[in-house]
Amino acid sequence: MAKDQERITILAREFTAAALEFHRGRMAEKGYRMEGSITPRYFKMIEGGGDPKDLFGGDPLFAVTFVKRESAD
């Protein structure tokens, strides 16, 4: 079974802020690559057996996920 990869997801209200995080946060230097595209998404939370509830006031946020590259070990 493959080892789980470390992932960090950044949420931003604006596309530009999410897009610039790769460079601003020096993610490449930290060993991360961007996974997929930067897309607006709605977020909901389920607690227990209840219904999903809107997060962030129901507003969409831009999400970008960075994945830690596997080492060459």
C-alpha cells in the first residue's frame, strides 16, 4: 500500500491570493507541488448524524491543494 502523501489546502476569497500562495509560501522549496486546479468551492460540515451546514457564510472560496512530493528514498 502506498504511503499517504501530506496535503495542505489553502482557502482564499480571491483567485489571485490562492494562485500566489505557491510562490509566496515557497511551497516548491518546501517540497510541494500543486494538485489539480484552483477552483471555487462551497464548504459544508457534518457533525454526528445531522444535516450538512454551510461554512464561511455559504460563500464559495477558492481552494488550492499542495501535495508533498515523495522523496527519492
